[in-house]
Amino acid sequence: MAIFKNSTMKEFAGRMKILILYSISLEPMIGTSQVRVYNQIKYLSLHNVVDFASINHSLASIEDTNRRISPYINAYYPIKKSYLGKNKIERFILKSLKFIKYYLSYRPMVDISVSTGHIKKSVREIISKGDYDVVILHFWYWGYLLKYLPDNIIKVIDTHNAIEENIELFNKGYYEGRNRFRLKKELEYSRKKQLDYFKYCDLIVVNSSKQAEIFKTSIPEEKIVIAENGQDLSEFLEYKCPIDDDSLLFYGSLSNSFNRLALKRTLDKIYPGILTLHPGAKLIILGSNPPLELLNKYNYPDMVVTGFVKDIKPIIGRCAVMLLPLETGAGFRGRLVEVMALGVPVIGTHNGIQSVGIQDGVQGYFAESDEEIIQKAILVINNPELRQKLSEQCKKLVQEKYTLEATFGKMEASLESILAKRNKS
């Protein structure tokens, strides 16, 4: 296993040595979970010695990930997928065996992928060498490792989401196109395993108050800390560009089925309704994996589809308002924090925007029906003074709640408290 050591990393006497374990590489950074992990590394490395291990699907992702995190980490341990470097026949056999295991069980594929013999051996070697105070596992499916960790290590799961939220969506009839019998069994298995693994944890890190409320029914409240998706927002808060009062934004990862449903609703009903009242309105669709099979059905002359963009600031910063008619979905809407830091008000459903603490009429507007969203969007784009007030409140909110200190600082404080109690006993 290749090891990337940071020769300039200083030891912090008396501070924690932390291992962060993640199931994919950080590059290309296109997902909210990757952004969360990266920012957690950045903050925790300010006062602690941080090592990072991740599973990688390509050699290029290893190099790119190392370049991104090398200023912050002490050591990077890339774990190569077992089929990397194998010939076609060997890769076919390895992947076939994994699919056979999948179809003979009700385990999610990701759970199977992170618990192969090769991955287990690699992770145990990393942990045995590290003399860690803390091991942070991102997502529940790494939890099989917890019972093998020494008692003196603080054991943490950063959940990212709660299986209970997915079960709620399943019961409402979502996840079309999937084998619902199998998916039901996968969700039941996942929930049981999630709760089993929590028993071995010293700390459960969640990214929303909703998740905290869900978990309080089954685990002690003192084990839970809320650390939203904090970011270094300075480059967003300081960015300035001219506002185009006619530009509307739709932003999100478009490989996500719930975002696609929200996009379809926008294109079918909301955008044409806005055009009727404001013919000059433009729609900017920003996000990775745009669904061309859907977008090709529409022929709006002022609709722009960007796909993935590395620097989103010039695109988002000029928009008058963001539309998020998300009817369902789970977790924390981390992308909204960037949008609000750029001063863009948000109009969306409660499901879409309540997780970030938006107040109706202060940083944007709650609107459930298509007509409500249309009317609120027209109100904002036709009233520059109102938009400016909303914009200022957006920036104020994210400065108070979503900096690295305000979020991962709470997580660090909880870890320090646990360590201090252990050192006293």
C-alpha cells in the first residue's frame, strides 16, 4: 500500500491523533459527502494530527486526492480497489464474485464493497500502525471495524444520513425503478446494522437536528453531536459580481433522483409560469450529470445547462434567486450554504430548505405549490431592494452557523471532552 507522508507536518504535543476513514476518493469532488469530509479534515488538522485513508477506484484519483489534502494531513493511505492492476479476466472474476454475494444476500452493495478481505486487511494494518486517539468512520457500513478497535481509541461514526430517513421515503412510494422487495430488505438490514454499530461508538456525528431527533429514540443523547456541513466560506462571502436580475438558478447533483424530480417540476410548471409573467427570465441549471434524456425534451431559448463546474462562484453569484422545489429527499442541503454565502436568496419547499435554518421572508421563502414558487420568484426578481435585504440575511446566517468553527468545532470539542475524561480516570 502506498503511503503519502507530509514531511512538513508538525506534531502537536498533547493534541489528538486522528484517523479519518472514507469509502471513496475525494477527487473528483462532485458530491456533498466529499465536501463534508474534506472540510472536516481541514478543520481538525488545525489543532490535531490527522491521517486519512480512502478507497480508490483509479490511480488518477489517488494522485488528485493527495494533492488536495497534502497541506492538511500527516499521512494519506490510499486503499486500492482489489481489481486495480488486474487483467480483464481477473477483474471480471472479482466483480462477478461481488455481484454473486450481493444477489445471495440483502446487503447493500456498498456494505459488501467496504468489507472484502482485501479492504479489511488494509484498514487493520493502517490502524495498528497509527497509535490513534480517535478513529472517525464515515457512513455506518464501516462499523464492522469498531469491535476490533482497542478500548483506548475513541470510536466515531459520522452518519451523513439516517437510514430511517430513507425508510420514510420508501414508505411514501419513492425509489421508483428499483426492486422494492429487495430494497425493503436492504433498508431493514441497514437500519439493524446501523443501530448495532452505534453500540460500539463513543460518539455519533450527525449533520442535522432531524437526524439527532431520530437517533435519540435508540441511543443516549450524550453520544450525539450535531455538526452540519461546515465550510471555509471566506472566498464565497467575499466574492462580488454584478447581479443579473433575470437569472434563476437550479443547483444540485443531477445524478440524485430527487433532484431530477425537482428539476422536472421546474421545467414542466415553474419556469414556464415565471416566463409568462417575466418573459426575460433565464434559467441556469448547474450540477454534475445533467439528465440529457430529460433536458432534450425542452426547448427554452434562455435555459443554460452547465454540467459540473469547478468554480461555481461566477455562475451562482450573478443569479437573482435559487429555486428548489424538492418534494422529498433526506439529509442536510449542504449546497445551499454556498449559494447563501454568495448572497443568493432561496425559494423552495420546506423539505428542500428547512434543514439549513432558512426563515420564511428573511433569507428566502417557503413555497409548496408551483404557483406559490412562481409568485415568490417574481416578487424577488422584480424588487431589487427586497432581494438585497434577503441577500444580506443569507450571508449573515451562514457566517453564524456554517463556518468550520461553528460546525466541526463542536465535533472537536466533544472529542476533547471524551479524551479528557479518559485521561482523568
